[in-house]
Amino acid sequence: MKALKTLNPYFWKHRILLFWGFLFIVASNFFNIFKVQFVGKSVDEIANNDTFGFNQQVLIYVGIIVGSSLLTGFFTFMMRQTIIVTSRKIEYELKNKIYRHYQEMTLSQYKSTTIGDLMNRLSEDVVAVRMYLGPGVMYVVNLVVLLIVTSIYMVNTDAEMTLWTLIPLPILSFVIYKVSSIINAKSKIMQKSQSAISTFVQDSFSGIRVVKFFAKEKYIEKNYGIKVKDYQEKALDLAKTEAYFFTIILFVIGILNVAILWIGGQKYLANEISVGKIADFFMYINILIWPFSMVGWVTSVNQRAEASMSRINEFLEQVPEIINTNHSVYPIRGEIEFRNVSYVYPNTGIKAVKNLSFKVKAGESLAIMGKTGSGKSTIALLLCRMIQPTEGVILIDGKDLEEHNLENYRQAIGYIPQESYLFSDTIANNIGFPMDHPTEQEIIKYAKKADVHKNIVKFKEQYQTMVGERGVMLSGGQKQRLCIARALIRQPQILIFDDSLSALDTETEENILNNIENDLRNCTSIIITHRESTAKKADKILNLT
Ligand SMILES: Nc1ncnc2c1ncn2[C@@H]1O[C@H](COP(=O)(O)OP(=O)(O)OP(=O)(O)O)[C@@H](O)[C@H]1O
């Protein structure tokens, strides 16, 4: 349980709530067991008094039983309110920590950890850990307390019967542990099958146009059918094993009841025990059997949590490749210099940028041209410090980019990506994304500059139109122009067009460049393009070979 030890600081943080939780466990168990003796006493009272009707003593016992039951219920409620609530709080903190760490990772590190991986860590792994934090801890403490309290009462009632009835319970725990482990393994296999269906559906629906263009609907349907069939088999297999869980518990309850009846009956005939005390034993066993079954279940839950926690820890221990050490805030003018910069992609070993040197003064524009795959987008990534040069240095305003305050620097950049990415939100929110509180006027102003306002007002909901998932409701050119408006709204000092005018006709491109002439004059612009006509408008042209 090495990995789970890393959760100790969280337990410590919530120690007060946990402390109360443990007290409530003790209280709920005490009242749960306390009432049992009065069941036996009532039985004996009724058995010893042949008269039917009103019996004051029995009424008092019934009052105690009802009162104790109410208190047991109340303290059980409080126990869940403290321990389960603590586990939910820790789950929340853990999820935020993982998400924050994902945001800190460098672009190249994302390549090695997929979206599926992130989703798994945030959902499956954290849930597995929460099961340890909540039910895991609660049931174990509950059992220990219950066992102590019950044993005292049971031994006081009859030591020999206590021994005989307690012996099978650890065996029950072990069997349930084995069954739970098999259930866990099978539910994991079933989940994998479920994820395969989700991935397949997501992929085929994202590419539904391609599927239809090539008339491959039947092929996709057949593959989907195979995956669903596989899932059905796994789910049925799991259901069969799960059926054993309660069967075993009920079987053991039956055996124990027979044992109590057998041993108790003999003792009763030998005048060693009263009927009431036999009744008490039935109750004790029925109270103990569930926590003992739970121990088996909890052991397997904890094993799963250990595996999940070590996966989470392994991820949290990864150090982001790019760390911001400068936290001062200052203006960026926008002078850019690449000095003998090279970049090799670590995963493929491809040298995308080779010993590149150029200089752009603040306010100047530079067009970058070159064949596909010549490293143009890589230059943009280097410039945004999404990746770091493997050789050479990038200077911004004469200072090494690595020494700049990254957040401050990125806020001075307007980046328009090659593939327009929009969030599944309204047009207004997509344009205003870089700002904390953009005004409607600002959004419209920059939509006009990006020559997209006239398209937006034609939509029924205008700026409140939802763009659909990744902007599927919009044309390629509309998406690109929304991305341009989004980059301009922050009035950046460095504006980077990563081949982002390609989906526009030359007239629209011309309109945009005229509209943003003033903005361009106030910032340094890097225009990656395949069009010679666009490149010619820049102050300088860099041709990559
Ligand atoms: N994430 C990556 N991992 C590994 N190699 C990459 C990655 N991205 C790009 N490359 C490789 O780096 C080289 C340069 O790619 P880059 O995207 O910079 O070219 P580009 O000039 O922008 O191309 P295009 O004009 O087609 O957009 C290519 O050979 C490409 O295969």
C-alpha cells in the first residue's frame, strides 16, 4: 500500500471531520449492539410469563430497542456525512491537482499521454481511489469497532457459542475477497470493451462525412455490431460472477443460523442458556455478517485503489519540460531574433528546424514560405515557447525567451492556428475567449476586422449562435475568421498567422489585411503562407528550403 500512503496528507488535512466520523462509527455500533440484549430479555420475559397482554417490562425493553435503533440510524447518517463527505472532498482536490498538472505539461508531453489517458485518470482512477478513501476506510474502521463491541456482548452472553459462530466469518471474508477480485478484473475487461465502443462511435461520428462519401456505412455498422457483441459477452460474464456474491453471503447466513440453532438448542435442553440469549445470537450474527463480507470486498477495492494511485502518482511526478521562473510583469515590444535555432522532435527524431537565424524588428512583418513539412509550424511553436530549441537561442526584445515571464509573454501573442479550433460554445464566447470580460462592442469590432461580422448577423441567434462541436456549424473560412478575431481582440504585440488565411479567397484575405492594417502596424507579425501574393505584402520574406 505504498502508493496509497501519498494520500496521508489529505487525511491529515481533513482530520477533524474524520475524527468526528470515527466517533460516529463507535456511537452507531454501540447503539446497534446495545439494543440486542433487550430483544433476548423481551423474549425471556414473554416466555417466563405465560400471560398474554400488557407487560410493562416488555414495553420498556421495546422503548429501549426503538430508541437505540433511532440513535443507530442517526449516528450512521452522521458517519456517512463525515467520512463519505471527506472522501468526496479529497476526490475534488485530487481531480483538480491532476487537471492542473495536465495544464502545466508541455506540448510534446501531451503527445505521449492521450486524451483517453487523461479521462481515465480523472474518472476511473480517481473513483477507485475514492472508494478506498470513503467506503474502504469506513467499513474497515466500522468492522474493527463492531467486532470489539459485539465480541464483548457475545462473550458475556455465551463464550462457547461466540467461538463457534465467529470462526466461519474470516473464511467468509476471504471467499468474498476472492470473488470481489474476480468481479473487479471482469468489470475492468467490461469497461475496456465499453471504452472501445465509445472511441469507435466518437471516431466514426467525427468522420461521418468521410464514411458517407465512401459509402462505408455498412462496414462501420458491422464493426460496431462486433464491438457491441463483445461488450454483451463481457457484461454477461460479469453478471454471472456477481451473482455468486450474494449467494455466498446468504449461504453462510443460513449455515450460521443452523449452527446457532443446533448448539443453542442443545445448551437450552441442558438448561445452560435461555431462549432469549439464543435470539440474541441470531441478531449478533446478522449484524456481523455484512461487515465481514465487506472486508473481503474492501480488500479488493483497496488493491484496485493502490494500482490507480500509483498510476496517478507516476503522472504527477512527471516534471513539466517548460517551467516559468520569472513572474514580473512588463510590456513586450515584439522584437524577435532566432540565433542558430534547431529543433528535433523527440518522438520521431525529425530535425524540423535546422540552424535557423533571422531577425524581425518590433512592428515589422515577416512572411515565412516553404514546402510542406519544411518546419514553418514548428517555428510558430518555438516562437510561442510551446517547445524549446534543441540548439540555438530565441531572443525576444533582446532577451532569451527562456528568461521571460511565460504567462506575460504569451499574453502578448495572438496566434491563429493552421487548423481552426473552436470551443463548443457561442460565437461571442469563442471570439472573446482570450479576454476575462470582453464587451459586446469589442467582440463586434474585431469580428468586423476579421470580415466575419456580416456572416454572423445572418445567423438567427447572431453572436449567441452555438458553433457546435469544434465549430461544425461553420464553414472552414468562417472558422478561420473567428480565429483571427479571437487573436486580434487581445491587441497582441506579436501576431502569428500559421497558414491561417488559406481557407479564404484572395478578396476576403485582402479585406482582412486592409482592416487590420493599423493593428499590424502596432505589432510584429509573422505570416506563414503558401501564397506569394500574401508574402509580398510583408516587410521581409523568409524562404525555407
Ligand atoms: N508533433 C510532431 N512530432 C513529430 N514530428 C513532427 C511533429 N510535428 C511535425 N513534425 C515533423 O516536423 C516536420 C516539420 O513539420 P511542420 O508542421 O513544422 O511543417 P510545415 O512547414 O508547417 O508543414 P505544412 O506546410 O504542411 O503545414 C515534418 O517533417 C513533420 O513530419
